Amino acid sequence: MTRSAEIGSSPEPRSLPQVAELVAACRRCDLWRNALHGVAGEGPPDAPLMLVGEQPGDQEDRQGRPFVGPAGEVLDRALAEAGADRKALYVTNAVKHFKHTLRGKRRLHKTPDRGEVLACRWWLQGERRLLRPRVVLALGATAAFAVIGKPTPIMKMRGQTIQLDDQSQAMVTVHPSYLLRMPDPKAKAEGFEMFVRDLKAAARLAGV
């Protein structure tokens, strides 16, 4: 864990709008230094299903909203095929600032490290405490670690439910960016179908 994460402190949020305010001023780790926005989750305060991604991407950082870039487009298409209304869900990320490296003018994604995930877990746990969802669906390994609290093999555990300490149920699936990176069209189509299946299962379990 970085020194800033160890010594950082934040007030406990009392509402989901306050989470967004406090995330914008968060200094629990150093990722804020190179990000444009802190990106909290969005969705209704009584959403029974929470989707947790890894971190904001380039477009999310620029717009200050989760899942509005290419991965968000994949997610929206999959949710539509799964018959789940995104407006009825709460969508957030494990880490609230965009970690990246510069290549020319391009800002390329870098995976958050363990210390950054643990530092930002304060906000994810605050969102879960305030939202009290029935089901939390983790999209990818970083999100699964943040939600479950330990490394979780996605391909092995997808389709299964995991009891969390607040009595909600966790499920895991791939991050939609994983589908974007698949070079083989047939494998990508099959992967998308499996992703839709996972979203359907989570929505059904959550009752949405």
C-alpha cells in the first residue's frame, strides 16, 4: 500500500450524492494527481443490483461518469440483450480515479495496484452500505478483489454466488473491455453471449 493510502483519511459518506462530492476531493492515494475527475457511481438509491467495474477510462475521466466510453457501449448493448434497464441499476467502479500512462497524446489504461484498490475500497464499501443491493456483480478481477476482498478466479467462479458480509450476494464476470480486446470475431461473439448470460443471471437473482 502506498504511504498516501496508509495515512489518508476520509469522512464516512451519509448519502450517495455525498459519495460523489467526497470522491471528487479524495486524496487517499495518489491517482487523483493525474486524473481530471473522481468518478463515483450512478443509479437509483434503491437499486437492487450493483455493477462494479475496475476504474474509469479516458472518457469516464473526461466526463466524470462511469461506463460512458467503449466498454460502456458494450455494457449497454449487453444489458439491452439481457433485458435489464441500466437506469434501474447502480453502476460504479472499484477505483474512482483513472490510472494511466501517456503515449504521445494518448492516455493508456494501467491496472490499479493492490494498495490503490484497498485505498479506494472505502468508497465502494460506502456505496454498498448506503445502497444495500441484493446482488453485486463484479466485472473483472480488480472489481472482484475489491468486492470480495481476496483474489477471485473469474472464469472458475462466474455463474456462482458468493455470500458477502452484509448478506448481499456477489457474482463475478468479465469486464466488457475484455471483450473489446478479443481479436477473433467468433470468440468475441461467444464471449459476448456468455457476458449477457451472466448479466441475466445477476438481474434475475436481484429481481430486476
